[in-house]
Amino acid sequence: MSTARHFASPAEALGYALTLHQNGRHAECGAVCRAILTVQPDHHGASFLLGVVAFTLGRIEESQRHLAVTIALKPDLADACFNLALLLRRRGRLAEAAALQARAIRLAQQADAGQADAGPITTLGGMLRELGQVASARAVLRRAVAQAPDDAEAWREFGHALRDAGEPGAGAVAYARAYRLDPSRTESLGDRLHAALSHCDWRGYDALCQEVLAVIDSGRGIALPLLTLLIDTGPAQQDRAARHFHRAVVQPLAFPQAAVPAAPPPGGGGRLTVAYLSADFHEHATAYLAAELFELHDRDRFRVVACSYGPDDGSPTRRRLEAAFDAFYDIRGCDAERVQALLAAEGVHILVDLKGYTRHVRFDLLARRLAPVQVAYLGYPGTMGSDVMDYVIGDRFVTPPEHQPHYRERLVIMPDSYQVNDRRRPLDAPVPDRAACGLPPDGFVFCAFNAPFKITPSLFGLWMRVLARVPGSVLWLQQPGRDGADNLRREAAQRGVDPGRLVFAPHKPQAAHLARYRLADLFLDSFPYTGHTTVSDALWMGLPVVTRIGDTFASRVAAGLLNAAGLPQMVTTSFDGYEALAVRLAGDPATLAAYRRRLATARATAPLFDSPRFTRHLERAYRTMWDCHAAGLPPASFTVQPL
């Protein structure tokens, strides 16, 4: 063996290489490992260490290759299986990662008399959960917490599995235990609050909110960005939480990478290629809003590409979306490097992320620059806290110019509304009768179909005061699960309202769900996270909406939608004003009927539902972004001039 030093054997050389690695001299370690393999090509120890070194140096494909060779040389080496499983998971190849992780655990058990550390079992449970194998994930993670009852990470993952299995109450208990075991992992605090909100369990709500706010204000830990939109935070706090989250959670996934290749010049006639990135190209609220946008893009000026990493549910919505794009790529199982190469091959000029910090987002894709210009739109009503996104699409309500200091992205102010709508949204499905929906034969119907986790104790108290002031009225809510319904009935009784006046609507397909809006008299919006798709659904179906406008993107969406639909008088600025307006309208059928007629006309005339107009405005925004980039200028805020 000939290296800078001479060794008596490959084993001695490997020991020296390991010392180099432990001392941070990774390049020298790799050189020694390669020298060992020159002399003994089947030396699995050198191959394994070379894989570890390559990973440490950010050479991910090289690391994967060496670890795969190691496993081929020594199939029973559990550490090689563990390492390759983690690498594949990080690259988005979950199914392969989970299979390798399970194999590694079996090998470790065989080597240690049937025992396996709880950490790898927890990791396997997380992989299965991400694959949607909820029952298997729950079983694996139950085993992890039984084996290591003091392991905070095992309890947090178990909480995720219980939440995904539709058991938010049990999930909240698991999250609480995780936080007690490791208070430095403040994500568990946010997880617990979100799980409690999901089934309307408000015991300890105020104290939990104060703890989350203290985490944000002190900077001592991570506050989940989506959760900050659900509680009483200001724009500066949401910005601070998002920046910290990106630094701590997202940024570490940005492997060292080559610079993004410059996009080719626009095609003939200045044609730009725009790629839309999402996990929601199926039966999902985002798809319901945006389907027509993709169809309406001017193909003489834009080529539109989809990159989908969510499920293919085989639905009519999925088939419609696949037909709407010039190219539709299913990138499940593609790591970030492959996605980046795909977008470069497509010559993408502008990437539009439709997810943000919402469920099922791929942080590895948010961690890097995949296209010359990157835009945040529609899925997440707030800042990403990252320089990776150049722009966020808003309007004068949700992102007024004075809010720019609270965004890393540059604000793009659309002229009517930031929200696109689909004019093919079902309108004429049969209207069910009241009895079939559990509604009384008469009496005023207040409707509040926003997600249960958007209901706060103070908001619910307001709704109960409205019911008390409108005799014979009922409140029609989205079904929050059995425990959630019981919790809301208990809260109603504690506020002196008959629990029987709460009616719960089970999940229905889109057309049948929209038809139910015809039975309601007035929609009561949530706060501080106001309705998005639900509010535009209500307005599309001719149902007036009462909302309150706040100081953050999420708390201003419904106000913007009502203005774009021609009903600005339905926007209030306080809970007192909200309550008074709801009660007054319940006693004024003539005004409500006039509002319904106005909304019926608005379907054909209001800017909110003028999808072609919206599309032209958005294309004008894309062109402005690209012209700025092509001129070598940094991203800058701008207002799109109306047609």
C-alpha cells in the first residue's frame, strides 16, 4: 500500500483514516480510504467511511454510491443501512428509505440480542408517517415510546402519528409529554396548541399562547410559523418566527450546491417559462381556487409547467390540472438535485411555490434556489422569512406597502385581490333539504365552515352571544370530530346556550359541500386566521360574510375578498362591531336579500371572480419580475397597474 504514510495493513490504514475524520480532516481521510480500496477493492470499512466523508463534504450522490457499494459488500452492516436510509429520506426517496431503515433495525436487533435503540425506531415511524402509512407509523411509534418513555423525540413523533390518525386529543397529550421531557424543543409546545385547537379543547389555551409568544419574543426556540397565524400575533412577531424557523429547520437542508444555471433568454416573442410547485394538485382547496389560472395563461407569452410532489388521487380535479399545463411532472421520489436539474432542462425562468409553511411541504425544495426568480403565492398567508423567495403575491389589503419591513420577500401588490378564483366551481348541484343536514325546519342559520382549528375561545364566545341575541337561530359548523363536537357543546352550555343549537356538517365532495351554502343565511368568519377558500366559496354561492380585519396577512384575507366582491360594508374592525353587524343583519332580511342579489350579479361582474382579468394582471407581474432580473437589478416591490 502506497500513501503519504506506509501502513502494515489495510486495517491500520483504516484506523488512521478514522482518526483523520474525527479530527475534521475529511479530505485527507477520503484519500486514505481511496488508497485502501486501490489495494483491496472489497474493503467494506473503507467504502463505508468514504461514504460518510462524502456526505460530510456535501457530495451527496457520491456518498449514496459508496454506501450502496458498502451494503453490497457487507449486507449485514446495519450502520451502512442506517446512513443510506437517512440520506435517501433527505433526498425525498421515502419508500426506499423506510425499507432500508426497517432492514437496519432488524440487523441491529440480531446483533444485540433482539434489542434496538429507540432512535432508529422513531425515525422509521416518521418515515412511515410521511409515506401516509398512518396505522403502521402509529404502531411503530407506540413501540418507540414504550421502549424509551423518556425520549422526547419519540413522543413528538408519536404525537404526529396520533394527529394524522384523527386523534388530536391523544396527540396533544403526547406533545405535552415531549415538551416536559425537553423544554428546549419548543416545536412540541406549538404542536400541542395546534392539536388542542384541532379538536376545540381550550383548557389552558391562554397559558399556552403566552408560552408560544414568549418563545417568539425571546428567540429562545422554534415557533411553528403556521401556528403563529392562528393566535394573537403581530406582523413583526410572525416575521421573527418565520426567520428563526427558516434558519433552524429549513436552511440546514440546503446542501452545498452549484449556482443555479442562468435561464435561457425568453423564447420567441419573449415567451417565459413559469413552473408551479405544490403538493396540492388534487382535490384540495388550493387546486379549487387556481385550476382555471393554469388554463388561462396566454400560451403565446408563457409556457407553464407543474411540479407535483403530492398524491395522485385519480380525481377529475387531478385530471383537469394535468391537462391545464404544458408539462406536468410528478416529482414524488425526486430529490432536490433532480428537481433542480429538471427545472434547468425546462429552461424555467420563474418558480412559483404554492405551499409555503403548510402541511406536506418539502423543506428541501424550499431550502435552495431552483430558478432565477422565485415567488411565494396562495398557499401560505405570511412571510417565509427567507431570501430564497424573491417576491410574495399580495394586494393592498393583505400586504399593504407599509408591511414591507415584516417580509424578506418583496411585496407585489395586485390591483383587485391576490386570490385567484375558478369560474368553473360547481354552482348548480342539488340543494339538500334542511332536515337532511340536521338543520331545524325554520330559524336563522349562521354558518361557520372554516376549519375547526381556526376557532378561538374569544371568537366562540362572540358566536354564542350572537345566538343568545337571535332567538331560534343555530350555528352550522364544520364537523371537528366526535371529541371536538363534544367540546364545543360543552363550551356552549358553559356560556348559557343550548348545545342543540350547534349543528355539524360532515365532509362532502366539493359540489355537494357548496350546495349546502344555499341553506345558510349568514356566514360568520374566523379570526385572527380568516377564511380563504371558504369565504370565496360562500360569496360564489351568494352567501354574505361578516368578517373582522386585523393587522396580519391571514387576518386580512376575508376583508380583501369582500371588497373585491363588492361588499365592503361587511368588514368590521373589532369584535364589538362584528357582533353588532351579525345581530343586525339577522333581523334585517331585506338587506340580506339585497346582498344576495348583489353577489349573484358579482359572479359575472366583480373583480374577485374575473379570472381572465386576474391572470393578465399576474402575467404582468411575472413580466415585471423577469425584466428586473434580466436587467441585473435586485428584486424590488411594485404595484401591478390595473387593466
